[in-house]
Amino acid sequence: MKKFYALAVVIIIIFGFIFLKPKHTNDTEFNENFKIDCDLNMGACEKAINGKIIKFEITPRPIYAMQPIVFKISGLDKLNLKNPSLKFYGLNMDMGDIKAKLKRDKDDYVSKIVLSACVIDVMIYRFKVLDDGRDIGIYIDFELKM
């Protein structure tokens, strides 16, 4: 019976290492493997999606954790989305998935959000645009420095 318990503990430990390990073990490893293509702390960023320019912006700048910010996307109206929303999450830390509604404001879509704080120096967030809850391949990554 003791062998059974020991085997069960070993299987649980192996399972934990395989499936529950963090995506990246440190900021240096993450920053070497992924490139942030713009700095939302400095201003708006643009991406070409299906031949259309989508502009992402966060205010106020610089971005601070645990402070309300407004995330604005311009150009989504050109893509004829039915029900756009946001999903944001950390790439180099597991803070869970957070979903937020996007509200139309003339030609823009806006959402007021609060980004969580963490113990690492640089948090990398990804904002994905969803339509009716489905991933449509539009996202932007950015750094939040603590």
C-alpha cells in the first residue's frame, strides 16, 4: 500500500511539472523569445489587419498597474464585427483571463479596465479582440513595468 501512495505522489509531481509549470520562468527568457512591436506607454500603435489599419491606444500614459485605464481601438468598424469585446491576459505570468466589453464611441471602441499587479518587474499583457466571444486573430502585446 505504501508503494501505491509513493507512486501516486510521483505521478502528481510529474503532472505538476508538465502541465502546471509557468509559461516562462523569468523576464529575460520571455523578452528574448517574444518581440513587443510597439510601446503603448509612449502612444498609439497601429497594425494592418486584412488590409485595414487598426489603432490601439491606452490612456492615461504611462500605464500603471491597479489604476483604471481606457483602452481604445480605432478602425474596428471597418471589419463589420457583430459584438466586439476584449480578452486580456498575461503572457509571462498567469493572472487568469479577463474579459471586458467594448462600447462604441463614434468610430472607436472603448473599454475601461484595471490591469493587475504582479511581483515581476515587467509584465507582458496581450489584448485580444473577440467577436461574439470568438477569437478573430486581432491582438496587441505590450509591457507594463512595475
